[in-house]
Amino acid sequence: MIGNLPYFAVAALVAFGLFGAIFGRNLVKIAVAVSLVEAATNLFIIALGYRSGGSIPVFTQAGGYADYMVLPTPQALTLTAIVIGMATTALLLSLIMLLYRHYGTLDVREIRRLRG
């Protein structure tokens, strides 16, 4: 039904995120690029856990549908990854704020040149 579309979206998000993180000059844009890679990771975990025609694992009397139940582990891992990603993004943005206060710029080249 959805085929390989989520995997192509994951590849595109990772490519854009890595390109932005490697070639970005603005620290805020680099933080956004890192967030794109985190979103790609979450999408990849959810895409791996998808099962066409699967039912939720809440039912205890599943009968013959036990083979078509979806595992709740990918959803739990994704929720954990979202929380860790938010903490990482908050720490990264606070570091960017401190660097801006100290150097007065968000340009990576300027911060490398000043070093002090």
C-alpha cells in the first residue's frame, strides 16, 4: 500500500540533513539540519514497524489474528527518541545562544577565526 515511499523520504531527509550539517555556515541552520536527521531516524523506526493489515496489540483474545499484530516496540523507541531529540536540540540551541553572546556572530567561519 505505501510501498517504499517512507524509505525514500528517510533517504531524502538524511541527505538534506547531512548536507546542511556539513556545508552549513550558520549555527541555527546546522541545528535545524541535525533535527532533520533525528526526524529521519524516527520515520525509519516507524516505517520498520509498519505491518499492512496489522491490528493493535491491546486485544488479549486475538484469535486467528495473532500473526497480524503490530509490535509496540517501534512506537516506544520512537517516543524515547523524540524525547532525547528534544533534549539534544534544547542543549544545542542553548550552546548556540552562548556562542552568540560570546562572539556576537552565528557564522562558523568567524567563530573559528576568533578563537578566544
